[in-house]
Amino acid sequence: MSRDRKTLFWISGILVFGTLLHVLSSILLPFVVGMAIAYFLDPVADRLEEKGLSRNLATCVILLAFFIASLSLVLLVIPLLQEQIIEFARLVPRIIEAVQIQVQPYLEQLRADLPPEAMDKVRAVIGTYAGKIASWVTRLLAGVWSGGVAVFNVLSLVLITPIVAFYLLRDWDLITAKVDTWLPRGSAPTLRQQILAIDATIAGFVRGQSSVCLVLAALYGISLTVIGLKSGLLVGLGAGLISFIPYLGASVGMIIGVGIALVQFSEWTMIATVAGVFLIGQTLESYLLTPKLVGDRVGLHPVWIIFALLAGGALLGFTGVLIAIPTAAVIGVLVRFALARYLESDLYSGKVEGRSE
């Protein structure tokens, strides 16, 4: 087969796969979650097999322990956060009012400094862009919701995910071995090398970033609770858990935390302390936690991660958000491989076949 036909074959396969993914996105959520569980628990199953357990027994033990631990964590956390969620809902109108009070003097000063025509233009521009941003956020959230739990309800997710996880974890080694036999024989070594690179990137990022999120959630939650901020545990845990999106956790946490502090505290030192918690957390994340726990070896730039998450949510809803990071890792590895091949090619060096310069 010629190189052009091989290229056409792979491009056609990718397009067909992407089309199927888009068409079936509304029912993929439990399968994606089940596959993720099987992927990350497969090393544990392999170790239990080495100790003498059958694959079936190892799979049952691991999944039972996993789901019991997950359910216990949910049952433990929900009572702790329930009261804080209610308290936060009550605080929202007061937060908006407090922010308006703080911003009002600056708006008055701006109105005094600018002529009426300029103020009208500023209002028009702000109104236009605010409407566009609100519309975009609404569409994104609607896509995430409609592509996830709303279409394939929670009951189906709870029932199907354990079944998918069980069969995939039990047969993981058989599936990977079978797929290996389908690889083109001439390209199999290269494909295996790239698959290993993709596996290392996904595992390194997810495990490392999960550790970072847990550390930050504990840091923010405990610190804000000690300070005495209302709903501090809720805000801290939320900010930490969304920190896998670069800078978003600290930014959102600081905005909400400072808003609550403006309502709750009269001293600026307490408000500054709340802001300082998130500044310290972001500094630790950037200069200590991420370099140590994630590192540069995964090759996923923060801008690429943000783009992948937004694109995944817009295209495939909540399922797209779940597969955004693995997809970004795959594309990143393939792009680096293609770039390396390009730099080694005559196209880059300027050499003409059959003639040296």
C-alpha cells in the first residue's frame, strides 16, 4: 500500500470514529466512566493476579472495594456540606449586594470623569459583551447538562457503570492483546511505542493532577474553616477539586471566598486573609505541587488543557469533558511524533531525493 493510501486510510478512520463519538455522545457517559475505572484499576488487578488470585476474583475484590469506598466518601461528605450549601444559597443575594456597594464608588468616579457620550459607549460595549459571555456560558452548561446526566439519567449511570467496569477490568489484558494483533505488522513497533507514550502521559497527568487537587482541596477547606468563613469547607473543597483546570480553582475560590468575606467580616484584615489563602495555594501549586507531582514529562501545556476541556464540553457535553484530557494527551503525543519525523525528513533539511546539496 502506498504512503498516500495509508494516510487516507488513517484519516478516514479518525473521521469515522469522531463522527460516531459525536452521534453517540448522549449514551457514552457510563461507558467512558467504566473504561476509566478499568484503566486505572488494571495495575492493581495485575498485582493481585501475581499474588495468586484469579482475574475474576481480583476484579470482584477491587471493584467492590472501590465502589464501597466511593459510596462511603459520598455519604460522609454530603452531611458535612449540606448545611454549608444551604448557607451559601442564603448568602448569594447578600454577596451580590456587597459587591455592588464596593464597586459603586468607582463607577461614580468613572461617571464623573467621562463625558456622557463615552459612558453610553462603555455601557453599550459592556452590555454587548456581557450578553455574549452569558449566552456562551449558558450554551456550554446546557450542552454539558444535556449531554450528560439529563439525557442518560443517574439511575442508568449507577446501574451500567459497574457492569462496564467489571467486564472491561476482567478482560483488559485480553482486549489489549487482541487489539495488538490488529496493528499493521510493518508499523506495529512504532504504534506500540506511541501507545506507551500516550499511556504514560495520561497516567502521569491524571495521577499527579489528582494528587494536586486533593492537596489543594484539603488546604483551602481546612484554612477557610479555621479562619471561620461561612461555607468555607464547601468553597475550599470546590476550589481544590476544579484546580485541574489551570488557575480556575484559585480564581473562582478567591472570588466567591472574598465575596462571602465582604458580607461576613467588617475588618479588611480578615478579607485579605481569605484572599491570601488562595494566593498561597496558587503559589504552592505553581512552584511546588505541580512541578513535583505532575512535572513537565506529561507534555500537556495549561493552555492546551483549557482549550481541550472547553472544546470537549461544547462538542460532547459532560462526556466530552471526561475524555478531553485523554484526547489532548493522544493528540499531543501524535503531534510530537509527527514533528520529530518532520525534523528528520528531507522536507525539513532541504535535501532533494537523489541529489545532495
